[in-house]
Amino acid sequence: MLSPSVSVLRLGHRVSRDKRITTHCALVARAFGAERILLSGERDESVLKSVSSLVNEWGGSFSCSYEPSPLKFCRDFKSSGGTIVHLTFYGLPLSKCLPKIRSSKKILAVIGAEKVPFSFYELADFNVSVTSQPHSEVAALSVFLDRLYSSKELSLDFSEAKRRIIPSAMGKKFHPSIRSH
Ligand SMILES: C[S@@+](CC[C@H](N)C(=O)[O-])C[C@H]1O[C@@H](n2cnc3c(N)ncnc32)[C@H](O)[C@@H]1O
């Protein structure tokens, strides 16, 4: 169990443009140790379904759900003692904020799509940048989680996996008891 626990809030999903990148945010959140992702913006059953079927195959207890009121969710998270970390290239450098962020018990990492409403900047305990250059929510989230957990998440084991890989220098090896593609 990694500590502090991290939930991810993905803002502003657009069905026509963001299917792939929102799915990748969810996959990165899961693989890098977050407990859940909440998707806001346009409701997209196909993303919810594909993440839940991946969890079913690859194990663990990661959850993915739709959040219709992200600002209210942030307010409630904060009043329940959580810390909000908004990832934005306008923020303070990650290395500067990490020591304080690490003292939190539970974290909500907020990532955007297009323009993030200013109220999220105001509500955040930390507006944090992963470089001050524009790149991607997938990259920002993965670097944030990896730095937060000091790479411990790279050796996570996912319970009840139907698929598990045996790392190999060449070729594709799956656990014998588990079916491969
Ligand atoms: C297409 S970018 C938009 C860039 C955005 N205007 C911003 O504030 O970072 C979508 C999301 O990627 C994340 N992001 C992009 N570059 C980042 C950076 N250098 N540091 C932290 N987060 C970043 C933010 O969560 C942002 O909302």
C-alpha cells in the first residue's frame, strides 16, 4: 500500500477529442499507484468501460467513475482533510512543493484538458508544474506520481490479475497460469 493515497480528477473530458488521452490518464494513474480516477466533463461510457475491463484483466482495485460536479467534489475532498494538487505549467516547481505535499494523508491530483477554470487554481492547496513548459496531462501525472512515491510504485503487484507479464529481454512472456493474447 503506497502512502499518501492519491485520487485523480480529470477535468473537461470531450467525447469527440479526448477518448484516448483520458484513457491513458486512467491507465497511468492505475499503473503508477493512484487508487482511482474521477472523470468529469462530458460523460463517456466507452472510457469507463474500457478502464474497468482493463482492471478486470490486469488486477488491482483501481476504480474509474464519472464525477458530474468536479468543483463540489474538490470542496468536499478538502473539507474531509484531503490535499488538492493541481498540475499546471503555471504552478510552482514540483521539487519545491514535494516535501510539503508528502506530509498529506490523501491527495487529489487534478489534471486538465483545455482551459482549467480559475476556481480550481484558487481551491488547490498546491498549483504544481512539472517543468514550466507545455506538454501533457499524461506526462505530468506520471512524473508527479513517480516523484511522490520515489519510484516505489514501479514494483507494485496487482492482486487477482488474470494477466501478468514475466519481464524478459526478448519476446513476450506471460505467467504460465494466465492466458496470453
Ligand atoms: C493541454 S495541457 C494544457 C496546458 C495548461 N494551460 C496548463 O495549465 O498546464 C492539459 C493539462 O496538462 C497538464 N500539464 C501540461 N503541461 C504541464 C506542465 N508543464 N506541468 C504540469 N502540468 C501540465 C495540466 O494538468 C493541463 O491542464
